[in-house]
Amino acid sequence: MHNLPNCPECNSEYTYEDGLLYICPECGNEWTAEPEEESKESKLTRDANGNVLTDGDTITIVKDLKVKGGSSPLKMGTKVKNIRIVEEVDGHDLEGKVDGVGVLYIKSKFVKKL
């Protein structure tokens, strides 16, 4: 048997090597065999459309989101002002202020940059 890692996208065990890449035949994901040395500063946070987000940006919500402890969800199109990119807190990598709600943590995959 071979000791190849499972696919990081779909967790398939049927990965194979092709040169310096690992490839998953089930989902088509490709990743490097060598772990990449990325500093946390060089890791970019991107929105749902792939745009790079920076501190101070204004974004909008792209789908209705439930708010923990809140009585009503955040509706699609709600503006979030003055975001900050933070260390991940339960998968949430953005912090921003929503009028009438306050400061919230949001996942970047549910927002788009204005």
C-alpha cells in the first residue's frame, strides 16, 4: 500500500502523484506534495467572487445569514462597514459593524466587496 494523503477538498482516499502534485480523481483537486511555507501575512482573504479583502473595506452579504443570539437573520444585500481581517474564530475570518445589529464575525465566503 502507499502512504498518500487524502484529498483536502473531498477527503477521497484515491489520490495519486503526478510529479510534484497530488491529484484527486473524484473532485479534480490538485495540490503540491511539499507543504508551502506561507506566512499569515501573505495569506490573502478573498470574498465570494475572489476579490481580495483588506481592512477597512465595505462589503455586502450575498445570502441570508442566521445571527447567533439574534431574533432575525441578516438579509442578502446588508452592508457591513469597516471590516477587519481577524484570526479565524470558528471559521469566521472577518469582523465588521452592521447598522442596528453591532459588531459581528462573518465568513468571507458569504460576502462580496463593494
